[in-house]
Amino acid sequence: MMILDGGMGQELIARAGKATGLWSVQALLDSPETVRQVHDEYFAAGADIATTNSYSVLPDRLAPHSLTDRLEELTRLACQLACDARDAHGSGMIAGGFGPQGFSYQPDKSPPADEAAEVYATLAKIQADYVDVHLLETMSSIDQARGGLMGAGVTGKPVWVALSVMDDDGSRLRSGEALVDIAPLLKEFAPAAVFINCSKPEAVSTAVPILAQLGHVVGAYANGFTGIVDDFDTVGATVDLLSARKDLGPDAYATFAQDWAANGATIIGGCCEVGPAHIAELARRLKAV
């Protein structure tokens, strides 16, 4: 069992006391030492893998703030901070995170796969100097995942792809497509691991056994939101539109995670609203699995 870290963006917002349209990028601009601190805390809690704070370091996220010219600089900074924390800890992997283009949970806003792949390829080549694996996060349709896999695969490093499913039906991607219909794409690109991420834990529990039947290394990391509201649908929307669950403390989250492990997940961590205390409890319960 490998333990992935927890959410970065929401943890940074909690520490900053405010949300902005730049989400986790804001900390790279204003307080990179806080990003490093969060990485340090996740490693100290028992995480084996640090995910770079680059989910929102994408051209379409930076353009409204006139920051596109800093794309490479911010990508390298996000990677270096994770590497520094790994080095200080003395061990661990670095996963280079990529968020979805267009907007999270809105695959209809994503560019076509060929176009998206060009952006991911550019970023993957920058990440390759630092990371052990590329991690495509919150891919919410088959075509969105295709664009990510096409682009991230250019460096020759392992690629992990994380799929987001409907909160009320874990058997379907957020696009409405059946999760099982991802099988031909996974066969074509053969990612090193396939995850369910950024969905309710209950939905993840439905989805993990479906993925496990497809014959790939499976991972899981859920979010702690009560749900995704309709207004949270465009670049610039702030996460203060979303609310955290009150019933998903470290014990409750780890109980869900034990179910995922029992159903085939071998890499488990946390997404939004899942912090260092949750990861510590995951490590306590699952490290021997």
C-alpha cells in the first residue's frame, strides 16, 4: 500500500483565510513557503507521495490574471517545492499534478483531446526535470482523459490518470459516460495507475470495484465537499461556493479508505478538504496492508 498526500488547494486556503480565483496558484505567488510547509506536513503524516501544487498552473487559469508568461516559472516552482520537501524528508515520490483544462467537473468546457494534449505535453516536458510520475487529476470524461494521456505521455515517464465520477452515481463519469467505458482508452495508453478522485467517498466506493475489474493498478482519493453546486462552473469561480462536510473526520475517512483497499485500491490519499490529520490516520491503518 502506498499513501498519497491529501488536498493542497483547500489546505492553502484554510491557512490563508481567503479564497481567490487563482485558487492554489495564489500561494505560489504570495506564500511559497506555505506550500512547502504543507508538503512537509503530509510527509510527516506518513505520505509516500507528494503531488506538486500545479493543478491550476494551466494557461486558461492564468490568462484571466495576465500571468500566462509565468507558466513555466510557476510550474518549476511547484515542482521544486515538492522536491525540497521530499529531500528534507529523506524519501518519497513526486507526482506532477495536472488539473483539467476548461474547468473542474465541467468536461464539456474542455478543449478537444488533440488541443488539450499540446498544453499537457508542454507542461510535462517542464515537469520531467523533477517528477517521478505525471498525475492527471479530475479527468471527467473519456475525451478529457484522452487529451491528458496523449500529452503527458511525451516524456516517457509513468503516467497516472485520476477520473472523477458523479457524486450520486459512482458508476458514471461526471460527463454521464459509464465508467466501464474507459476500458478501451486505458488499454490503448496503458497508464501506470488509474484512480478515482475528487468525488464523494461514497461514490469512490462504488467506482473502485469497477476499475479493479479492468486489470490496472488502482488508486483512490476522495474530496470532503458536500457536493458541487451549479454555480461552481467557470474559471474564476471561487471555492468558497463549496462547503465541507462535517461528518468526514480522519476516522470516518479512513474507514471509507479501508473499503477501497479491500476492493483493490493500492494507492490511497485524499483530495479537497482532506488534510494532514486524515493522511496520518490513513497511514496508521493502511501502511501494513
